[in-house]
Amino acid sequence: MRGNPEIFERRLRRFQEAMRERGIEAAVIRTLSTFIYFTGTKWLRPSLFVPAEGEPTVFVVKGEAEEFRRRSWIENVVEFQRVEDLMAGIVGLIHRSGAGTVGLEFGVERDAYLLFFKLFQRLNPTVEVVDILDITYGMRMIKDDWEIENIRKAGRIAKKGMEVAEEVTAPGRSELEIAAEIVRELMLNGSEEPKVYVSTTPRAHAEPFRDLKVQENGVVTVVIGADWNHYYANMARTFVLGEPGERVRKAIEVKEKALEIALEETRVGVPVNSVERKLQSFFKENGFEDSYVAGYTHGVGLLIEELPIPTIVVPTRATKVAENMVLSVIHTPLMIPEGAIKHEDTYLVKKGGLERLT
């Protein structure tokens, strides 16, 4: 498996301790990123049962157990052929453990389906279901040395992808063509699940379209998430072609100054929303209040965007910056008619300031 098995077992034992402190007797992990966090490997349709005490159990499709054991430290692996068997296996473990309170992550990630939640409730009518997202993501927000090294490697891969982006961005090329060239470079360098967004119009999160093309004197923004051992680094750049005009030049100048403010103000112990307010005032003073999208930072790790996520999860705006957080800084774009002006890098929070990883 990738990484020392002790890393992942130690995480799971800390999780079990937190469960016991909260009176949670078992947890079912269906989100892929948290599944990776505890097992050490990516496995689609993840299903991990964690009792508050004792050993965890993983459910995989029939025929997959041998390969899964090779990639994880977990020994209890149960195979199933039908989804009914999966649900029966989970329900059986809950009943045999006598758990009356079971934790699920109330997130938006793939495989954390509302359908699963509803089915789970129907099959376990006497069980109290509680949200454990604050526990799992609270653990994940602070990175250990192994995680940081993976993100450093991902950052080097992301840089290579952005160099390709600069080479291939030209009038007449579609967003999809540009994205394809970047994805190829990222994958050839070991990124197994890269995320690439290309926008030739003002779009904050731009899945590339085949029928949108780079214009003469246009603005193109590229966002890259490159992964290494499932850990991401995130970066974004805006490419200006020809002479797009004074408004674009002004937006870029303002964006660069906003980045300086964000890097100076983002320090250990500072709440994210206090930095946000300063940036909002700065954009207002410089005439871009109506173009500014709130949310200057977000966490980076097993997801390209994870807690704190001020743009999506409003309560996380109160999160205080902590040592060994990994953050994307100046995440927010300036949305002007010519396009989205964006600059983004991944940083490691240290006591003395921020260290750039991309």
C-alpha cells in the first residue's frame, strides 16, 4: 500500500476515540475521500463500518477482496454480489454491535447519497443517525508530514500542467481541447484523477465546453487540481491574449494587490472571515464590489476543495487559520464581462507565515 499502514490505523483510532467522546457507537463511511483517509486507498462505491471499539470492516464487490487487502491495512474485508447484500451486511454489523447511535457524514460528496441515507433509516428504525462531518473533516483539516509531502509532489505536477496550459491556449481552440492537453500532461506525470477547468467566459467553476472557444483579445482562466497518492494541489491562472482592454488590465492589477493582502493577513489564529472582510473592502474601494465573489480561500487535501469552504459552507467562515492547514489562497474570481480573473495557489500554513506549494 501507499504510505505506512500505521498512519492510517492511527487516524482511525483517533476517530474511534472521538466517537466514544460523543457517545457515537458506530459509523458508516460512504464518502470516498474519508474512506481513503482511513483505509489508505481509493475504492469506488466505498463502504467502511467503524465500531467505536474494535476493528473496522470494509465491503467490496465479489472478487475485489485480495487486491483491496494488498492496498490497505484493514483485514476485515467482506465481499458482496448484490447491493442488497451490502445493505444487509452493514445492518447486520450494526445490530450485532448493539449500536443505538450511528454516525454518517452529511456531505455533498460522491456516494454520500440521500437515497442511501433514507434506505439506511428505513432499515434501522431504532437507530439514531448523527452527523460526523465535523469530526472527520476536523481531523482532515490539519495535515501530517506524509500528507504535506504528497501535496508538494502534486504541486509540482500541477505546475507542469499549467505550463502546458500556457503553451496551448490560443485563439480558436476550444475549452475542451485545452483541458484535454492539460489532463494528458497531468496523468503522464502520475496524477490519477486530475481536475481541470477552463473558462473563456465569466464562469466561476467552469467544466470545459467543446463549443466555447478562445477569442482574439480574449481572457482564459485555467484551474488545475493535480493529485499524488490521492492528495491534491490546486492552482489557477488567467491568460490574457492580445489587447483585451483597460478593464481587464485593471482587474488583474487589483487581483494582484488583493493576493498580497490575503497572504499577509492569513496567519495562525486569524479567523477566515476577518481576512474576507478586508478583501471585500479592498475590492469595493477599487470599484470591483459587484464583480467580487465571496470566499478567498478553501482547504485542499483529499479533495481539491474541502473544509473550510467559505463559498459553500457559510459556518466555516469563522474557522481560525491553524498551523499545518493547507489552503488555496485568493480562490475568488473577479467576474467581469471579458471573463473570470483568477489567481490561485496552494499554501501550507506555518507559524511564520505561508509556504507556497504550487
